[in-house]
Amino acid sequence: MNSKKTLLILAGGLGSRYKGLKQIDGILENGSPILEYSVYDALEAGFSKIVIIVNKLIPQSYIERLNTIAKEAHFELHWVYQEINSFQDKNYNFSQREKPWGTGHAVLCAKDIVKEPFVMINADDFYGKETYQLAAEEIDLHISGSQFGMAGYPVGSTLSGNGQVARGICTLDDENYLIRIVEQTSIRQEGDSIVYTENGKDTEVEPNALVSMNFFIFHPDIFRHLKRYFNDFLQSGPEPAEEFYIPSAVQKMIDEKKIKVLVKASPSQWMGVTYANDKSSIKDFLTAEIKSNRYPEDLWN
């Protein structure tokens, strides 16, 4: 079975720790940011439609660059702006709001364009080509309105040498279905240990514990759940900077027994840029991948 497959890229965040638009920051001399490597890998795995959620800060020059690439490489490309007033209750007063509403709201913004099973990723994370191949197989075999998927990564391979990171620590049942996903925002290496701090107390994490890096495989049924949850979130009177996150929404669907989420360990190396100084690591990594003939020097020529 070869169903249509979409890659949904979340590129609407503001990247406060990176100090810039890391979503479109070119890594090597070819000028391609990480998200273009993700597009390349997804196309190679059989995806044919790319949807990118962006904010108004993304320059028109970059949009035109990718539009040209899409035309020449023959893939379907859509841009969706995540607006503060998208999917709002008409009576809701959001005058205090400055930040976007978070990843759950970003996915919801794609509701009218994505009608097929899709993979959701962060624009600034490199997930590896085998992960998209795994996702394509999952879509063909298992993804439905009641079963989603997720690629998890060992926490030890997702740390930054430049500061603490936020990761969703996963608890799985005996069949590798997700029971719980808990976001910890202070994960870091301390000596030989990996720890996070919660309520003033340090907790150690096994290096092989799987964490979510926001690589989810969804069925379009998710949109009706997200719409309801987002309305509930607004009704709860969130703080001006509070966000509606996709892992929290997924957790709620699991708790309500709406879905099961099968977690598979990614066969690829994860790389990302949380801080500006992380860029040199991914630069070295991609240079080595090109030397191993896993990518062409210039992705699109």
C-alpha cells in the first residue's frame, strides 16, 4: 500500500536561546538549513507533500527559494502562517498575547491543508533518513484514527554541550506503546550522569531512556481532538506566555483512550541546534555525511 504522505514542519517558533531565525539558517556553503535536509530525506522515503508552519518573520526571499526548489524537484509545497488569532473563539481577548500559542496550535493551523497521514517534525532538528523510511512504513501498515506513531531517541544522544535542554521523557508499556510523556526542561550532563531538576531535586536518567524529539506520525483525525483541546485551553484562562503543546495533547488523547501511540527507537542519529554554538557540531556532522555519500554536496542540484 502506498498512501499519500505529508511532512508537516513546525517552523513558527521564535528560538529565543538561539538568537536568530534558526529555522532558515544555512548550515553549510550550499545554504540549506536543517529543514531542507528533512525535506530531502522525506521525499527519498516516498513523501510527496510538504507543509511548513511559519511566522511572519520568515523572509520572503527564503519562501521564494523553497518555492523554486519545490517546482524544480516536483513536490507539493504549502506555507501556513501561525497567527495568534488562528482558531480563536471570537470573544477571546488575546491583546496580552505576544508569543505564538505553541506546537499544538501550530499543528492545528494545518487542519484545512492536511487530509492524509502525516509526520510532524521541528524545523531545527535533524532526524536522519532512516527515521523517515521507518515512518513511511508505519503509515502504510499501522497508522489509523486510533493508532499514531512516534520515533524516540536515546536521551544520551540528544544533549547539548552548550547548556540544558528540554526533552519529553517517555514511559512505555511492554508492547512499546506510550503510557506517559513528561517534558523536563533542565536535562543536562553532569560528570558521567544525565540529570534533570524538578522541585529543587535532581533526578538521574538512564542514557538509553527514550525521549520525544517531536517526531510524531499522525492520522488527520488528530485535528478534531486538537480543536476541542485548544478551545478548552483558551477557556482555562492561560497566562500570557503559556503554550498549548503537542505532547500534552497526545497525552490527553491517550488518557481518554482515544488513541494508542506505538513508539519505535529511531535507527538514526539525532542532531539539533538549541544554542547558536551547537551549529558547529551539526556542520561537522553534515560534512561527514556528505563525504560518506549520504547526501550530495548541494541538495537540489
